[in-house]
Amino acid sequence: MSDDALLQVDGLRKYFPITRGVVIQHTFGHVKAVDGITFDVRPGETLGLVGETGCGKSTTARLLSRHLTPTDGRIEFDGIDFSGVSRATSAELHRNIQMIFQDPFSSLNPRHTVGTIVAAPFRIQRIDPPGGVKAAVQDLLERVGLSPEHYNRFPQEFSGGQRQRISVARAIALRPKLIIADEPVSALDVSIQAQIINLLEDLQNELGLTYVFIAHDLSIVRHISDRVAVMYLGKIVEIGERDEVYERPLHPYTRALLSSVPVPDRKRGAARGASRIRLGGEPPSPVDPPSGCSFHPRCWKAQELCRQVEPLLEVKPGLHRAACHFPELGPAPTPAA
């Protein structure tokens, strides 16, 4: 991992217990939502985290933002280990790590005005901004493309894209160093998605923000990310610079994901359809993941070694890694859209 990283994650795990019983509960298994992931995020960059639904992306987001407590592993932010920190230190971490949630319709309290929602970070952290809270909130609303006059309105008076702008204003209120965006545009229309993505990029350039951007849309991730990490069944199976991952994917699962990206051009779409990799079966259960490589039951390259030994392959140290015993070494089947 990089020595100058803002965020360092090492061996992070989150297991949810499965219990039976009403009065006396017995644990008879665990859902391995996140199972030993390691990565870092450098100051000012955007790390894209992609994968199928249920692969552990959102759980990772909640672990990084401390909405969930890890079962095991280490999360270090700006030189401070999350584990065992004091209450004062924890408050400082929350000030510097903010989150944008997926659903703009449920992440905003309908009983509160926009002014109250965006001002909440100031109130919780007991910060009195210069010029007063109202002026600071109105400045934030204007910064994200809303009118300062929206201060006294309620969330239900706004569209989905406008609500997400309110969420962004709340997230940047305390000038955090890191923002974790958990599929922030997946609930929005395509035309509105581009506006929110452009807003996030503008704010990153203006405020020097660092993003962990979680999404399942590979086209959006390629547009906004500097590096990309691919998750499967609670593990990171590939991580590297954006162009390396998209143009020369090493892991078979990454190649399958990229081959499924829709292409608007009819001729290119036909070529993509002919080369699309269709994975057999369903993703294994995180309650009882396969031995060895977690992808081997669906992989067309799987051999006996894959069933017995969990792979960890360093192809280009620090630049491009893939957890595969038999990585792909050629270019992607067709150019990614």
C-alpha cells in the first residue's frame, strides 16, 4: 500500500451472525459480507468500487464511514487507526469522513426543512461558521446548484436530482477530506446522473476532495475514477489504475463484467453481443463461500488449484493486482464503452 495514502484498509472483514431462537439465541453461521479486503486511497483521487449486487460494496461503505463496526481488520485514516479511538478522536474522524447515500428520497428527513438538514453537521459538531449557520447553508446550496431561497422548503418539494444535491451540500458542509458515495446516481434519471457526476467532479477540483465512489454502472465508474477495485463475494478480486483495469483486465470476472457493458452504437453493440461472456450459475452464498478462489464455480478457466488455494497475485506491484491463478494477459475482448 502507498505510504502517503489518506485511507488504508487492511484485512477488513464484516461477518453478520445468523441466529435461531427467541429467548435464547444460538449462532449457527455467519454471512461473510466483507471477507478480508485490502486497499488504499490517495489524497485527491477517486477510487471506484464496482461489482454485482450483494458483493459487499455497501457494507464496505458503512464500515469506512463507521456506521458499522468491523469484525476484523484495520482501517487507518490520515494516520489514525479507527480501532480503539477516543470519543473526541471519533468525532474528528466523522467530521473528515462524510457519506452520500444511494436513495435521495429516504436519506432526507421529510419533517425537516432543507436548512435544518444541511445545517445538521454544524449542530452535531458544535461548529459556528463565520457569518452564521444560515449564511453558510445558503452558500452551500448555491455551491451545489440550488437557490439560497430553498432554505425553508421541505425535501418533498424537490425532484430526485435536487434532493441528491441537498445530500451533497450536507456532505461537504464541514469540508471533509474523504467522501464515500454509495451509488449516488443509481436512483436518478440518466440525464440527471451526468449533472450530479459533473457536480462531484467540480467540487473535488474546487475543495480537494477524495472519493470512494461505489457503483454498478461501469461506464460511470470509468468516467469519474482514477483507480478501480472490483469486488466479488465480499472480496476484492482486482484493483488497478482505471485504464489498466478497463483495457487489460486480468481477472476473468472483470472481463465478464466489461463484456456486458451496453454499447449504443448498433455495429459495436452487435460485436459486443457476439463476444459477451455469459457466466453460468448464480453467485455462491456468502454464508458458505467456496473453498479456494470464490469465483471458481463460475469461471471458465478454473482448475484444481483454484478449488484448493485462494489466489493472491501481484502482477504489477502497487499498480495492478488480481486474485487469480491464471490471469488474462491480453487486452479486453472489445473496447469498453
